[in-house]
Amino acid sequence: MRQSSITIDIPSDLLLALNSDEVELKQNIKISLAIHLYQQEKLTIGKSAQLAGLSRLEFDKLLANNKIPISLLGIKDIENDVNKLL
């Protein structure tokens, strides 16, 4: 799969303040972005997991640990799905 890179300039003293190295900060940013895009319904849960560099199960656990619903379906969506099956 082809990948693109995005460069973000971060002051070096920020890494010191976060007590983090570049690799760890990069992973944390990718995970935060994946969660945000999932919550905004911009990406599916599978694509969000891919962006975060996690398996689907790992991403599901991450969401659960942060009290973020794994499904974004509302009651109406579920009722509509049930009615389609009847």
C-alpha cells in the first residue's frame, strides 16, 4: 500500500516537556488523530485502526478504555436495521 508523509514542525523543548521521543510522540499523534476522525465519523473503525497502526481488536480496546463507543449507531439506525430483517 502506498503511503504519504506529512511533516509537522514541533519545538524541541516540547519533546522535553512531554518527556517523549519523536517515535513515541508520532505514535501518540496518529492514535489521537485516528480517535478524533472516528468520533467525527470521518473514518470507519477499521480505517481508524489502520491510521493508528493498530489491529482492529487493539483499536476496539483502546476505544473501550477511553469510554468511547465502538459503534456509532443510534437507536433509530438499529430499529431501521431490525425492521429490514423482518
